Amino acid sequence: MSAFSRLRLDGVSRRFGGQAALTELDLTIESGEFIALLGPSGCGKSTALNCLAGLLPLTQGSIWQDERRIDTLPPERRGFGMVFQSYALFPHLTVRANIAFGLRMRRLPREETRRRTEEAVRLVRLEDHVDKLPGQLSGGQQQRVAIARAVVFEPSLVLMDEPLSNLDAKLRLEMRTEIRRLHQSLGLTTVYVTHDQEEALSLADRLVVLREGRVQQIGSPRELHNRPANWHVADFMGYRNLWRGRVDRLDGNRATIESSGQRLLGEAVGDLRTGADTMVAVRPEDIRVDGPGETPNAMSAIIEVVEYQGRELAAEARTDTGMLLHLRTEQRIAPGDQVKLAIDPQRLLVYPADAARRTDLPASGSEAAR
Amino acid sequence: MATTTEAPPTRPSTTTERRRRITARPAAWIVWGVVIFFFLNLLGVVASVLVSSFGQRWFDTWLPDGYTTRWYGRAWDEFALLQVITVTLQVSVLVVGLSLLIGVPAAYVLARRSFPGKRVIFLVFLLPILMPPITYGIPLATVLYKFGLAGNMSGVVLANLVPSVPFVILTMTPFIEQIDPRMESAARMCGAGLRTVFLRVLTPLLVPGILASAILVLVRTVGMFELTFLTAGPDSQTLVVALYYSMSASGIRAQQSVDAMAVIYTSMMLVLLVVALRYVNPTQLVARVKDEPEH
Amino acid sequence: MSDAGPGRPLAHWQHRLAERGVDRQLWLLVPALIFVVALFLYPFFYGLTLSFQPTNGGPFSDYARFFSDAYERGTIWITLRIALPAALLNVLAAVPIAYRMRGRFRGKRLVTTLLVVPITLGTVLTAQGLLNFLGPTGWFNRILLATSLVDEPVRLTHNYWGVFFSLVITGFPFAFLLVLSYLSGIDPTLERAAATLGADWRRRFTQITLPLLMPGLATTFCLTFVLAFSVFPSAVLVGNPAGETRVISLAAYQAAYEQYDYPYASAIAMIMGFVELVIIAVVLAARSRFYTGSTGGKG
Ligand SMILES: Nc1ncnc2c1ncn2[C@@H]1O[C@H](COP(=O)(O)OP(=O)(O)OP(=O)(O)O)[C@@H](O)[C@H]1O
Ligand SMILES: [Mg+2]
């Protein structure tokens, strides 16, 4: 169905005044892929999407659809569909007319417009609401209309800008499944913007992580989850424990680290030298409580704060050497408990610390890590 | 808008309460007194025209000697009012239509976009409203006469467009700003070109604004004296201008038939006013001050 | 553009123009631009050049003629003497009344609607009404006589006062509605906050409301002044167009349509526009000294 086999962004950049919102984005999108653009607020995700859509002029770079340059085309001639964060439904048109809008723009025969509209309505399960105005719908229903409107004319590429961020947690989960289902059943090519790493991991075939307008890493959900390319990405992907340290010994990929008087053994990711400053990243769920005493990375700590989170507990602990740890466990612990902790060296990632800016280590873990 | 403006302090002490009442009362009385005095005079102004237009003979008495409607017939024939009213309506409709056609797209660009020279352009559009009509009316009439456009209806329409288009721009801008620009982006992503976005998405959403500004331009055009006066020929007078001529030539015509004509004009304006107030807030009839650019 | 990466081409020229805000949408501005150039700027500059090409004499002789003739020169003073007090009175009277009437009360809609009436009546009709109402045998003088406030009718038409009243009748509602809309744009909680800090109503008004209102008052004054300054029909109809209300617009009109001296008429129109813009510029300059940002209200 897709009208192209690959879409290539070549050095796409965008500046607002003197400030760079997006810097040299190179990305190739294969037909049928589900790509998530991921990053903290203000990192340029929407900018990238709008540049791709044609809603923002580029400062540099070009966009190619197979061998055709498309960045000079106005948005209506690119044939992409887009779902907006605030839905942007036409308030004066009924649900049916909203969905049919793109088909009418393409001057399809009346009969076909009707048929395809009905089909899209069924697809997003809005049969009972077709004659309502958008103002009379709930948030989730509006969201479905927006999605139906964007996919009904079988666009070669669907762009979604945080489509679920206005919904409550439960609805968000439902709609997430729905979007994935639509993507598969219609054979769409999708670029999806979100700042929620869980959403991105569960939906996408490939993730693009942005930070301050620059691509940090492109990879599969598994790669992103297990092997963030740098500590910023790790921070964003839920590695809540970030400690500064210094490389003691380097043995192939095995690195021995000295951090706040604690000796740690971990996996080196990226360029490391002995004696270099490093950033150590560990996920809270990779810290085991009451591990066998003689494993590497064993430490004893006192539990300080405990949050109840259903099956699990999230806790903060402080080691004898004064290090603060975030951990998750199913064991019953309480503030003041003395515990033995252990971390699998495979799951303790060692990154080079940034040379230039060493102060921007977040005070506590990022929002998305919850 | 809040219901109370004189909200008491969180813990109203009795002394401040009492003082407020004592000072508030006379002030309120004075204010209302002034307002009522103003309205009484206004009533007198309007009623004296109305009464006179129905009076048989009115000279140095409280009320006329008797009442009649014949002045209306007289005025209708003497001043060729049918023709005058037709011209008034034609001119108004043309001015409203043209100023909307010219003004709304311009208002859109000025509301949405920033581009080099925008401030200058905005100022130029503002000037015709800030200048007294006579100032630019006289050179404008001179130019229009030079091109043979004045002295007939086209001149009247063109001259009236000068303040109307900026007025449309000023009234439409806030309405356009209210529309989420993502609505347009969404339409374009659905494949709508610029023209379609305008016709299918913006125009329906702008209907309230367009109605408001149309009715405001209508009221202003019907009431616009100076520009019409400077550019109208004998066959292209609107009602105000005809009224002015009949008044300045009073003495020749009976005072009452001039009054009758004034009443006809007033009723026309009042009808427009009633219609206008259905669509717009009274303050909008005056000006859209909020939208002037801050310096 | 400066730090384009090595080997990275700049974006397509269309993007670079669009970046500066230049794209196809600007075409929508073209009809309005043609309009304003053809019907406003061109005539204006035509008038300006015409005013420097008098029927006889050097380029400035029409201006010299205006300023050397006391009868002509005086029209500026006459106009200002009518327009400035009228505009000032309208604005100043509107403030306390609007201050009283902001907020909601029964009949507010009626009051504001009634106030719109004189605006729509326009100057011509007002003039006619004033002639009837304020004339020597009109109701106003009758009441004064009947209540023995005066011994003989007061002369209120065909002189300065007739024009002044006509300006008040059309200008006051205008000023009032504007001031009211500015006032309701000021967040009422600001005054309540001042009240909790111990300010009485007088100080709340002078310290909080009035400073926030000042820019609005300046704009109102300007717009009211423009109306009053271009007074024309009422100056002829209820004034004394040969003497004390021979305003400058009348002088311009007479030059154009009675003497058919268009260069001279243009010169007078230019002088008129200049005087008016000077006064507006002064007021707006004063206005810029006040806080003109958001006042937190509905608008
Ligand atoms: N119109 C604009 N003018 C100036 N700067 C802008 C504009 N739009 C975005 N920016 C800046 O560009 C950067 C990237 O913005 P963008 O909207 O792409 O962020 P985002 O990743 O979508 O964030 P969020 O998750 O909060 O939506 C931000 O620093 C923002 O301040
Ligand atoms: Mg965004």
C-alpha cells in the first residue's frame, strides 16, 4: 500500500532564532516500519515531526522519498497523515465529516468516500457516534476520530505527535494496543513521537532517541533497553541509578570501577580508559536484595524510604559508604532495615562521563523512569 | 467577570464597612444622576425630532397643535427617498462585501504570520482609522474625480472602503487568533490546499466573526457622512448625506419634513442596531481596542 | 546560516524564504495592500504633492497663505478648543461611571444598549435633534423657564455650545463603552488583594486600578479625540460656521468645494492631519510610560 519503499532524512536541521531545536537528523524509514521518536520534553521531537510533515521549514538538509526530493512540497502534497497531540478535530464538522475530510480533498467518488469512511469508523469502533460533533465526544473517542481521520486515505506515512498524552493511564494502555493493531492491520508506516519510554518500547520496531536536538541512539527496543549508547540515554531509559566513578582496571569489556569508596564490576559501554571519569548506570530492578554474600558488587545498605507499588516495592537505600541506591523488589522491606544488596556485573553499565559538562547529572531519576 | 467589585477585606471590621457605605452612597447617587441626566437629554433630542415629524404645526408651545403623518409622504416625495434608500442599501452591501473579501484574508495573514515589514503594514492599515476622514477624504475625492470615479456610486463605495477594510482587519484578527493553528495544519495534512483550508475550515469557523464585522461595517457605512458627502453625486447620495443637504437647506422646506426624514433615517439605524446587538457586544460597535499593537 | 556543517548543503531556498516568513500565504495580503496603496497612500501623497503646487506662488505659498491669514489660522485653535475639552470631558466623565458600573447588575445590558444609540445616530441626526431640543423654543429652555432657573431662553444652538453638546452626545457613550471594556479587563482580584492589604477604596482606585487603566484611557482619549477633531456636520448645522465654530475641516471643505482650489484644500487637509497626529503622538508617548502588559482579566 505504501507509495514508497524508503524515506530518507538527510541532515535535517531546524533552528529557532539562534537556538537549534533539531541538529542534523539522518534517518531512513523503511516501508511498514513503526518508528518512535523518543526524548525528554523540549528535545526537538515535535520539531522533527513537523519538518517531516512539511509544517515547518527546514534550516538545513533535505528529505527524500525514494529518489524524489519532497522537502519542497507543501504538506498537502506529501500525502502523509498526521495525528496531533490536541487532536485538532474540526469542531464544526461531524465525526463522519471529519473522517471523510481527507477523502473529499482527494476528490474520490462519492460512493467510495462513503464506503471507506464507514470502514474507518468501524475500525476505530465509533459506529454509534458518527453524527456527533467532536465537542460531544470523550477524550478517547476524539483520539480515535483523529486517528481514523489520519489513516482513512491510506497515507504513505502516518505521523503521530504524542497522541496519547491527553488521556488517562488506563485509556492510554488501551489506545496503545489499538494503535499497534491499526498499524499492523493496515500495513502502515508510522512515525510516533512520545516522551514515554515504556510506550515507545512497547509500540515501535525502531526507536530514535533525541537529546537537545541531536540523535543519541537508533535501535530496536531490546537494544535500547539493554544497551543504551550513553548515560543520557540510559538515564532516559529508566536507569535510575547513576553514579560517578573512576576506572580502576579495564579488562576487555570488563571494567572495575571505584565509586564513592565502593568497588564495582561492570560492563564497559563506549570508549573507556583506565583512570577515566565514568558514569555507572543500573536499573532499580537489577539490584537484588539479600543476594548471596560472596557475589561481585555486593554491598550492605540501610533502607531509607519505601514506596508501595502493587506487587513490588520501590525503595531508596544508602550504603555504608554513603551511596544512594534506587531499587525495586518483591521482598518485604521497611525503612531502617539493614539489607545486603547485589548487582549482576552484566547489568551494571559503565559509560564515559561527558568531558565538557559534568554537572548535568539529574538530582534524582527522570520522570520517565517510573 | 466578577460579580462584586467592592469585595470586603477578608476580615471586614465594622468601621471600614461603615465608612465604605457612607462614601459610596453619595458617589453612587451622583453617578446615577449624571447618567440619568444624560439619558433624559438624549431622550429629549430624539423625541423632539420624532414629535416634530408628526406635528401639524409646532411653534413656541410644549407640544404641536395637532398630529399628522403627512410629512412623511411629503419627505418621501420631496427628497426622492426611495431612490436614496436604494442607493444607501446598494452602497452598504457593496462596501460590506468588498471589505470582507479584501479584509479577511489580510487579517488572517496579519494574525497568523510574522514577516519582514509587518509592523509597517499594520500601521498603514491602522492609519485610515486614526485619521479624520476629511483629511484623506479631500485628496481621495480629488483623485477619484480625476479618474472619473467620483460623483457616482463607484466613488462612494471606494471611498467608504478606506476605513471599512482596516476596520474588518481589526475586528477579524482576534477571531482568527482564537482558532487553533493546528486545525489548519490538520486540514493540510489531510490534503487540503490553501484555498480549501480557507473555504472549508476557516470560513465556517469564522462565521461569528464575519457576521460581527459585517454588521459593524454596515452600521458605519450607513452612518458615514464625510466620505460619502465628498464623493457622492446627485444620484449617489446616501440617506445621511441627503439628510444633511435637506437640513442645510432648511427654510426652503418645512422643518417637519426634514424631521420626518430624520426619523426615517433613525429607524433604519435602529433596525440595524437591533440586528447588530444580536451578534456583537456593545463595546465592539465602538472599536476593537484590545487588538491594537503594543508599542 | 552561519554554521552550516561541513559538506551539509543549506536547505532549499523555499525553506530559507519560509523561515523569514515569506511564502505563498503572503499573497492573501496582496488585495489589501493594493487597496491601501491605491485608495489611501496614493491619494494621500497625491494630496501632499498637490499642496506644494499651488495655483500661484512657490511650493510653500499655500501653507504660508494659511498661516498668514488669521481667519484661516484661527480654525486650528477653534477646532482644538472644541475637540480637546469635549474629548477630555468624555473620557473623564466615563471613568467614574464605568467604575461604578463594571461588574454585573440588573439592567446593565439595557444601559449599554441605550448608550450605543447615540453612536449609531451619527452627527447629522444629533444635530437635528439638538436644534429642536436646545433651541430657544425647545423643551430644554422651556423647562428652564418653567422652573424659573432663567429669565430668558439660553442660547445653546448655532454657537460653540451646540457643537460641544453634539460632541458629548456622540462621544461620551463611545468613551464610556471603551473605558468599561478596559476596566472589565482588569482582574478584580487585584483590588481585592489590595483590600486585604488594608487599602481603602480611594487608594485601591488610585494605586491599583487607575495606573492599570491609564493606557486604556489614553487610547480612548485618542479615539474620542479623532471623532471630535473631524467634527464637520454639527459644526455647520448646530454651530456658527461663519464664526466661532468654523473648524478646520470646514475650511478645507470650503477651499475644495466652494473655491475649487484643490491645492489649497489639500494643504489645509495636510495641516489638519499633522496637528491631529501630533496630539495623538503626544498622548501615545505618554501612554507608553505606563504598564501596558496583561492585566490578568478576561481580555
Ligand atoms: N516556534 C518556536 N519558536 C522558538 N522556539 C521553538 C519553537 N518551537 C519549538 N521551539 C524550541 O525548540 C525546542 C524543541 O521543541 P519541540 O517542540 O520540538 O520539543 P518536543 O521534543 O516536542 O517537546 P515536548 O515533549 O514538550 O512536546 C524547544 O527548546 C523549544 O523551545
Ligand atoms: Mg512536542
